[in-house]
Amino acid sequence: MAGEVPSVRGDGYGAVLRIEVVGMVYKSPEYAAFISDQLFDLNARIVGNDPVPAVEPWLDDIYHDPNPSDHYLSRVYRCWNYCIESSEAKYVCLVNSDMAFSPGWLEALERRLDGSTLPVSRLVEPGFIRPGQHAIEINLGRDPSQFPFASWNAMAADLSEERVVSGGLFMPCILHRETFLRVGGYPHGNVNGVSGDKILFDKMSEAGFAHVTCFDSLVYHMQEGEMRHVE
């Protein structure tokens, strides 16, 4: 696209930043270091969601929730809304702190941006929670300090398929910022048993963006990493 930074990597924002990767942490220095180390060479930002002081060395930004006594899901969705509202990029890629990324994961998502897609990665999960649509159940553990990156990268290369399928899970995802804001972003929590993620994706679909999973964007997801993590 003319006038835009053509790559997801780079040392400058240029006139228009095409993609910003944004992750969220709140209490675990191990997960903060884990996600920060993986994103260091991207246009990335780590946002603290009412963070404890121990994670502040890894933060680029801090979100203070206006209602800190609310249910944690409400606070999480409000923070994701902040992450996108405060971005200067055309697209924002949201990631969780308990994710391990394979080589080329972000480039595979970016290749599918055509103005009418909402691309997500294919997750590999340990199975403590039943994996969702298109996910693969393989247990590589849930300890960020002991994560086997060499084994994971080799496994991801074997699992990768250069194809796109309809539907899938919800993160990592690349969202068109202007459309996200126009449809109202995430709701402040689940609504009538429907997850806030699905509600957002349904709204994005109504706005003309098709939810697709990229089978060559492999990401390992530890499942409820910070929530279950004990220092």
C-alpha cells in the first residue's frame, strides 16, 4: 500500500506504521521477560494492565483501569481496547504473554491482509483447557523459563501448512484499527455467556472482515499463563 511501511520489522515508524504488535502483562516478571524477549526486534509495545511493580522494567506503557474492583475479564477487555485506541498503526496485532512464536508467524498473518480479512494464528496448546477450533493439542509445558524453543521451532516447521481456513480462535490476531474503533471494540466482558472475543469478531465480520486462521502462523499457547502462574 503506497506510503505505508512495507514490513512488520524496522527501526522507524515512518509516515504510517503498518503493524504494531501489542502484548499485555500484569503480575509475572517471568512472563513479562518471556514476551518482551520474543518481540524485541518488532514494532512492539508491552502494556501493563494495572501491573505490579515487579513487571514494570519490561513495560512500554501502563493502563490504569477506572474500575479496578471489576471482574478481571472486564478489566482485560478494557485494556485491549486501550491497546488499540492508543496505537498509531493502521493494524494492531494483539498477543498474550503466555505465547511462544515460531519463525515467520507475523509475516504469515501480514500476507493475508487484503482489506477484508481478520487473520489469526493457528495455536498449539497443552490441553489443560480443551483446545478450540483448528488448534493442535501438544504439551510443551507451561514454564516460560524452561520453554524448549529449539524443539518448538522444529515442530512448528513440520506442522506449518501454507493455507488459510475459515474461523478459528481469537489471538494472535491482526485487527484493522479504524474498523475496530468504529464497531466499538471489545465489550467490557462476556455477554449472556458469549465471549467478548466472539462478540468483537462477529462485529468485525458484519463490517466486512472475514475471520481466518493461517496454518503457516504457528503459535504455542500455554493457556491461562499469568493467571495460573506461581512465582
